[in-house]
Amino acid sequence: MQSLFRNVRHLAIFLVAVIVIGAGPKAVGASEPTIGEILNAVVEIHTEIRPDARSVGSLGDMRSGSGVLIGDGGLILTIGYIIMEAQRIRVRPRGGPTMEADVVAYDHDTGFGLLRARQAIDAAPLELGTSKELAEGARLLVVSIGEQRPVSPVQVVSRRSFAGSWEYLLERAIYTMPMHREFGGAALIDQSGKVVGIGSLMIHDAPAPDVDGFGNMFVPVDLLKPVLDTLVETGRNDEHIGPWLGVYTREVEGQLLILRLASDGPGEIAGLRPGEVILGVGGEKISGMADFFRKVRAQGSAGAEVSLDILTLKSSDMSVRKVAVKSRDRHTWLRLKK
């Protein structure tokens, strides 16, 4: 851990050099953006969520965060939960006026969101870099909104899967330290000035599972690049729509405790109840939340029937029952603006 913070101090020195060298005009033929251009490409986002939104209870009806300009015509990349089920979106470029924006796409599988400003933004978009080669020890910058600390030097401390209780799975998420507080939609920037990740969460075990260390989890941009054109054209990636059960869980010693169920979701309709424990899928034992999601996805696309092995703790004989859940496309459950 001491070596990590020693490396972060070295990265801070690198950041100062970038600011000093890059703050001025670019040299002729230079292609890398200056720190000023990177800052200008990151915008502030504020959303008002529709009153009947499914996500109001968990995420609130007013949300804010960052986004990064990645294309012409005001195309902005952010984390999807900021704009999901929004009825009004406003963006503000650094030092510029507030302007209205529209949802372009929301993608549950990756967690990304895209929006477009209705007015021209006086900033150059940033290029998408490559995240698959990022390894532990890679030195990066986090850039977000905020006047106090919009830029933070960070280091990749692990590349591993992330499983979220809302049926969300990333196989090679990017974990960084130290923690950046304005993480939602923040841009993770490599040393060539390209975007390699988008901020999603604050994590208490960034270095490794069950190893204390506050940091952040970023969604790798390599997940976006293959589907970007489709998202812009159609509003979603409909090539493969995974099965959604509407079950919110917590992992306990490799098994999953059902915390709650999506109202009118597949799990609730099938008769699942909070407090029950998921032991397996299709008769196969699960070894944790990530394994559960993988086994569910292996059953097919949205609409596939998923057989769950359920233990009801309050039952007198601790018997296991099988529950057939007719999965669904989560987008049809959310109240997304068309």
C-alpha cells in the first residue's frame, strides 16, 4: 500500500508537468489535447427524473454528475444512471452557459448513457482510447465537474469483474485509487489524453475483494466502441438483449439473499419473496453473484424461462423449491423516454 501512495505522489508530479506544459497552445502537428482542452470537454449534467420512474426510490428524482464530449454535434458520454428515466436534462460546459440536452441512448448491459446538447459546445471532443491493455499500476487522470478538485491523479489497482445487485455484470472493470469523490460520469484519461473509462461507483475494496481500500470503479470504454454507432442510431443495443429477472440480491457465503423485487417484475410475478435464498440456476449450484448472472445469461435472451433453486429460510423443513421465472427485457420495464 505504501508503494501505491508513493506512485500516486509521482503521478501528481506528472500531473503538474502536464498542466504547466500543456496549458498553452499546442505545438504544430501535436495531436494530444492539453489539460485545458481536456477540462473543457468535461461537462456538468443535471437531470430531473419523471415522477413515475421506476428508479426514483433508489436513485432519487434529481441527479447530477459529469459527462465527456466524445463526438461532433454535442454528443456526450456519461454513466447511464444519471440520465435513466429523465424527463429533462441540462448540461453546462466549464465556464459556459447552461443548455438543454436530450437522451440519445441508455445501455443496461454496459451501464453507459449518451446524450446530446441542443446547442453547440465550444470545446473539442476527446478521443476514445483503449482500455483492455490497462493493467495494475497504470497511471491515469480522473476529470470531473467541480471547482475544488476537478482533476485527480490515480492509479489502477485491479482489473476484475464487478457484480451489482441490480443484475449488472462487468467482466473486467477498472478499479482505481485514491478515491475521487465526483465519480459519477467522470472521465478516466490516459497519458495521451484519451478517454479509457467512465466513473460509476465509489468502492470500499478497490485493491481486491475483501481488501480495504477506498477507490472508484470505472466502466471500460472498450465496451462502448463496438456498439456506439448502434446506440446513436437506435437508442439502445438490441443485438442481444439479456434476460432480466427483477431480483435485487446480496451475496452471503456464495449464495444470494433476495433483498427486494422489482414491482411487477418477473421475479415478483413468479412468486419470489424477499428473504429467500437463491442456491442455483437450472439445478446448478451458484458460487456467488457474478456466477449467478453468468448462469442466468447462459439461459438465452430476454424472454427465456429461468429455473431458480430457492431456499425459504422460514420453511419448517428447509426444503428447496424450483421457481420458473419468465425473464424480460429490462428496458420495457423502465419508463424510458422514447
